[in-house]
Amino acid sequence: MSHLSSPPQKQKGEHKGRGLPRGSERGSSSRDKDRSVTVSSSVPMPIGGKGSRTNCSPSVPQKVPNRLISEKSPYLLQHAYNPVDWYPWGQEAFDKARKENKPIFLSVGYSTCHWCHMMEEESFQNEEIGRLLNEDFVSVKVDREERPDVDKVYMTFVQATSSGGGWPMNVWLTPNLQPFVGGTYFPPEDGLTRVGFRTVLLRIREQWKQNKNTLLENSQRVTTALLARSEISMGDRQVPPSAATMNSRCFQQLDEGYDEEYGGFAEAPKFPTPVILNFLFSYWLSHRLTQDGSRAQQMALHTLKMMANGGIRDHVGQGFHRYSTDRQWHIPHFEKMLYDQAQLAVAYSQAFQISGDEFYSDVAKGILQYVARNLSHRSGGFYSAEDADSPPERGMRPREGAFYVWTVKEVQNLLPEPVLGATEPLTSGQLLMKHYGLTEAGNISPSQDPKGELQGQNVLTVRYSLELTAARFGLDVDAVRTLLNTGLEKLFQARKHRPKPHLDSKMLAAWNGLMVSGYAVTGAVLGQERLINYAINGAKFLKRHMFDVASGRLMRTCYAGPGGTVEHRPGWRRAQCQLCVGPQPASDAWIYGSQRLDGQVCVSLDCLLRAHAPCPCGIARDGPRPLSPPADPQADRDLWRSPGQGYQGSAAVCPLHLHP
């Protein structure tokens, strides 16, 4: 398949992020007042999207919608007015492809994905590209949060045949659903280092017409190789390695990749990876008297502190952004995901348990108060995410990070009061700007803002400890803490008047389970009944709205409806899984089950759970990635099975707990 295109040079892309009628409240004004900012003494951002994802009106209202208009998914509805003849994942699309002998173009993303917005705006709204897709392909759009099974299968293919994966994920399939070419974000036209989406479509169309048998043979070869690599082999061993051996091996790998200065385990981009932090705490617990145990504790605590001081944390409104685009945790990709808030709340609560440092408990409380204010449904459930993009002002084109960044002038106007007792003339705004690293020119480098839309803007990042800031101006530490908290509160109130990022009001059982645990664990650790009540209400929501008594199963997805109601997609398949959540640190939470994609392609849950292992091709992330035609797969995962090789199995995973 190398004749389709030569893989362009690998780029370090950034990552993802859109909207619909919200249908329910994001929190009352009284909750808005509960910002819970506490200042502690511890010390390439592409822009895009269209205005419709903020006010949720169709991008081109006068056009006739496609069939996605009947869907519930916020992501699919964002594409309902594209000129592309989209199908949702289902038998209707498969039958059409087989009947007309056309390849399937599968595009997978989610509603708060920045690069998904970019590709929709540039390509899927393009009339010529829409015509190419409609004439020569059957186009299928999938919300990865609704269908993680579909996403995982084809992401494995993309990761195995290219330098990595991410969203939007675009894969071309045979009518029998076998992949033969895949990639992530494509610009609409050819550039210096990347092939354009229109060119890719033309080349695949030509090869399908002239070389279809070769495409099918290569597709089958890759599928077979992926299956062969998925087989579990112990080599010459009679028994698999012990848990202690595997734990030690994991610790050694993390120790080797640890960033001593800024924490974390990669250069850039950097993700919070709370699962790794929880593993390190558990490793410390079983090795407390050893040097390795102390090292595990130090790595986890330092990483959590550096993250909380960095721009990946929203110092004004609390909560964490999805990841940092740099090593220093400074400039984030601005979307906020529910699952990050849930897991990080637990990680910071555990850090407080271990260290006794209230810095960590303050961060945990801030996370949960952000969720209560912005991601909570009145019935007790939790929404999925907030977008990275929003208009700087009403009526303007959305930009990534617009809701969260600040100019020096804005801060000066909001905080003009003089600070009494300072050793030099000083205003509250100047004090805050010094502590959080704001500059007149902005603290976002041009390499992280290639379109120049964030010039002069700043992301708040703690630059100095309270003690250093106080000493710099001859002030008392407590006075500086009070001044900074007051200043952040004024910024928070001012920010409420900005156009808000799109809210993905989809509610997922699995993510809600994580959030219930986040509230329960933090409430138990801190002894706060109010937090535990959020967990109880969340569990009641799951039972009331997502549990099918007849089958004993949970539905994966429900949606916020008008007037605070909860809606379900008619005929939506129930997830074949069970969910147990709770605050008991010694309990085991198990997940069992399997998922079917359709009558021919299956993914077993044990395969999905194995995806937690590091991928030799790198993690899935958003943004530009090279198009790579099929090659020998590198992914050691059993996630793709060809037609006729359906497999249904069961598996279990036990999350790590901090045992007493």
C-alpha cells in the first residue's frame, strides 16, 4: 500500500475538541460562588472550530440535515448539517457498502475534540470533499465515547500501522469492515509535510477501482498479523511472571522515564496519568521500608504538585485540563474531561493521606467543586466534558483556550487596588501577575500558537512559592495568600461573563462510576459528608436512569434532555457490563463482560482492558499524525478480529486501592 502516499515526516501534534443544546443546567448561581480556590505555599496550540458549537445552532441552517440529525450524540449532531452523507455505525451503512461495493470511510471523534472541530470545519463542510465522499465511499461517523469498542478496534490498527494514533481517527474499511488505510487529522489540501484529505480520497478511490484485490489482500495480511501478535505466549516459562515481579518491572520502567525536574513520565505532550500515580502509591505501600518505596512516593507526590502548580490546572475555576502541550505542565490543551477529574480527585486525596500536606486536599476539593458546578446534572449524574474552544466574545469564531486565558490589561483593570505594606508601589493585579507568571507579551510561545490567535494572552501558572512572592515585596505570607485568593475570585466572577465552552451533556455509566468513586473516596478521606452525598446521589442516578432491572445490566449512555430530564436513545444497545463503585478502600471493583460491534466483528472486554499496557507505537493523542498505509503491525494487543472470527470472552480488572 505504499503506493498510496509516502508517510510524511512525523509531527508533534497537539490534541483535540463541540456543541448542542444543553438541555439542563450546568449549575446554579449559588454554585458559581463556590469556586474554592486556595493558594498554597507549595510551589502548539492550533485554533479552530466554528461558532455553531457554542450557540449550538446548525453551522448552515438553510441546508437540509443528513441522517445524523436523528441521533442523540452531541458529536454526531455537530455533523448533522455537513454536505457529507453520514451514516451512524450500523447495518444500514454496512449493507450499502456491500451492495454498492464501496469502501467505508469511518471517522471517529468526540464533541469536545479540538482537532475534530478543525477537520469538520476544513473538510467535512467542504462541498467538493463532501461530493467525493458521497460518490465513492460510504461515510460513517462514530462518537468514540458512545462506542469505545469500535474506537478501540480501529485505533489499534492505526497505532500498529503508523507512528501513533489520536482523534479524529479516520480509517478506510472494506465492506466487510476490515481496515486497509488509516490516519488521524488531515488538512484539506497538501502541505509541505502532510498529504491533504482530498488527495487521500482521490488516491484511495483510484486504488479501489484499479487495485482492489491488492487492497483486500493487504488488509487481510494486516488483520492476520495483528491476531498473531495478540496471542499470549510465555515462551519457555512454565508459569507466567509473579505479580511481585511485574510490579517491580513496572516500577523500574517508570523510574527510568521519570522527569526529575517537572515530574511526569514524558517530554511532551504530558498527560496526568492518574493510573500510574495510583500504582506508585500502591507500590510505596508495599515497599515502605525500601529505597524503591520512597522513590515511588517521591515521584508521585512531586508529579502531583507540579501538575497542580502548572497551567494544566485551572487556577481560576479549578479542575484540570486534559493534558499539557509542554514538559513544564504550562500550556494545556484546554478541554476538561470528567474521567480526569474523577481519577485525579482520588490521586490527590491519597497524596494527602500519605503526606498530610493540605496542599493536596485543597486541590482535591477544588476538583470536586468544579465538577459540582459545571459537570453535574440535577438528577445526580455527571456530564462528560467541556470543550477546549469558545468564542473570545459573542459572535466571534471560537478559539482554543479563549475562555481561560488573560491579558495583562484585563488583570490590571480587574485588580487595580494598591497593596498596603509592600516595599514598592504594588497593585493586587501586579502581585497576581508576578506570582502566576503573566507578562505583557503573553506567556504562550509562538510554537504553541501557530496561527497567532493567542498573542499577548497568558495561562496562569504558579511561578513562585508564597514565601518567595511575599519576600519579594516584603509582605506577610498570609496576607499574600489572601490577596491572591481575592484576586482569583474576581477573575472567576469576570470570566462568568465570557461565552462558555460547549458542554457535552452525554452521561456515561463508566465515567459516572469513576466520579462516584471520586466523591466517595475524597469524602471519606477528608471526612466531608457533603462530598459523600454527591457520591450517593450519583449512585442513585445510575440505578434510576441507567440500570435495567430486567437484565441486571447497565446502559452505557444517557443524555440530558430539556428541563433537566434524562433521555435515552431509542433501541440503544445496553452495555454488557457490571459496575461496582464505592468508597471502601479494601473492596474490589470488578468489571465483566463483552461487547459486540455487529454480527461479524467482536471485541472482548479483556482485550479492551489490555489496552492499559504501554503501546510500542506511542499513546493515542489528538491532532496531526502521519498517514501510514498498512505495514507489519507493532501493537501487541488483541483488539481486531476479522469477519468470521468473532470471539466473546469475559475479563476482570481490579483497580488499585490504597489499603490501610
